[in-house]
Amino acid sequence: MDAAFVYKRRLDGESTQVTGVSARVTGKRVVIYDDMIRTGGSLINAARAYLEAGALAIDAVATHGLFPGDSLAKLRATGLFGHIVVSDSHCAAVALRDDFLQVESTSAILISHLVANR
């Protein structure tokens, strides 16, 4: 799997602008990784940039899914993403879990780390 990056510029506290894509994604499925999804604005901009660069499909993975207000509905309504996957590190993601939002448990990772460091 090749890595690709979007270059973005923060315009203010809540909005960003994508200025470029670092790799050829034509005809490929792209999985966007982000550390945190709040409103989803940056994620939507990145997905649009990849589609404009020729990507076939977009999924997203993030460590923390906060999803305040209607942000998950906004992400779904764009039609840009097949699925979004986040960890269970935030209670909002756990409550919103459905066929579009997959929530994975962090417990196995944490337990294995504790056992390994005894």
C-alpha cells in the first residue's frame, strides 16, 4: 500500500483548504487516516481532493471520533465515504455506531500492553 498525503492550510480555527495531493490515486481505493474527527470539514475536503485526483472510493479511519451535533450526518450526506472506522475512545462514537460508522474497541490493545509490561 502506497502512502498519499493531502496538503492543507488552516484558514481559521474551524476551516482548512486542501492545496494538493502527494500521490497518484487514479483508479485506487483511498483510506484516509486522521487522528480525530470533529466536524468532518477537513476530512470532506481531503476526500474531495482524492476524488478529483481520480480515486475510485474513499473510506476513513480515525483514532478518536467526537462527532458533535450533526457532523456524522453531514459526513454521511456527502456520499463521499463508504465507511468510517474509529476507536471507542469517545462515548459519542460508541452511541452513534451503525452500518456507516464502525467503532472498534481499544480494550485488547490496552490489555496486551498491560500484560506485556508486567
